[in-house]
Amino acid sequence: MGWLRDTFPEPDNDSTELERIQYAQAYILEIIGGYLMPDLSRNLVHLRWLLKLVDFRVAGELSWGSAVLAKLYKEMYGATLPNKVKIGGCLSLLQSWARFHFPFLRPRFEWTPYDDPVIRAVISDEYVQNPNAWHVKVPLVNYATVDMHQSDRVLRQFGFRQPILVAPEVFDEEHKVDLRLLNMDWPRYWSGYIEMWEIGMIIYLLGNRLSFQS
């Protein structure tokens, strides 16, 4: 990613619109590859993400959080292997979750997530006013990666009663799939899981609408 920084320096007042767009694309690629969805190298980013940044308006409509979680879940799954010594994914997100739910891991300060107005400014009011969005059980699809957001197994952290758990959904075969399947039409390959995601979000939106009407 050093090449991105060297090739697309921060624009000045005399920069053209194209140069500013290229800088923004390079900067976002650095964030993706260095922070949100890093691989084990933490210094490389796949150019497939550049295709999602051609139109910033369209990019803003994508479910980036789902992609980040899918990557982290798959990395955590791989980290359970005895010979695994490294892990990719957004580890600061994992650390934040651990500190919030395990007090003995916290430094000596008051942990108040989302209270910072700078953070709240970028969180849609929809997700703060209606916590139902936090525990929607849906598949998370990110190119070759698919995993289940099995929030029904941690309902207590959302303030609900936890029923007796059934066996978790296993994605062993899906976890064997990677980007070495070249020229793959991933939306078609994972169409069943994408349909499950859409159905889950429809159920959430219907519940959200009913909660505001009541």
C-alpha cells in the first residue's frame, strides 16, 4: 500500500477534480486493506475493491459493515487451527467487542461506546433508536467469503433473554472457498445466501415499521 501513498499524494488547492477523486479512491483502498479488511500481510489490498469505488454514491449504499464482519468471522474461524499463528481482519473491532463485554480486559477508564459525538455523527439514527438491527440473523457475503451473523446465540448482550441454544450453523465447506476460483460470478455463486440476507432485512424492516407505528 506504500505504492498507493507514493503514487497518489494528498491533493493541494491546484489539484484537478480527477486527482482528488483518485486520491480519495487510493485513501479508501488503504483503509480497506490496512484497517477494515487486512490480510495477513497488512500491506496489500486487492484491486477488486476499486471496482466498488467507481461511483462514490453507489459505494455509500453498500453494506460495508457486513463485509468487515464476514472477513473477521472467517479469519477467527481459521485462527482456531492449531498451526495458525497469524490472523487477519479488523482486530480493533474484535478488541473493542472484547473490552465492552469483558470488563477485566478494559484499561482503567469509563468505556462509553457511541457516546462520542464524532462517532455518533456517522451512525444512522435508525440503528441507535431501534436496536433490532443489532441482532438480525443473516448471512454475511464478501466475494469468496460467506459466514453467518449468528446473533441469536448472544441475545443477552442485546438485553434479551437467551433461550436454550441449538447447534450452531457450520460453514466448514464454505470456508474452503477462496479467491483462487478465478473469474467466479460471486453473486450467483452465493445467490442462496444473498436471498437469505434480503429476507432477513425485509423482516427487520417490517418489524422496524411496526415498532414506530405502535
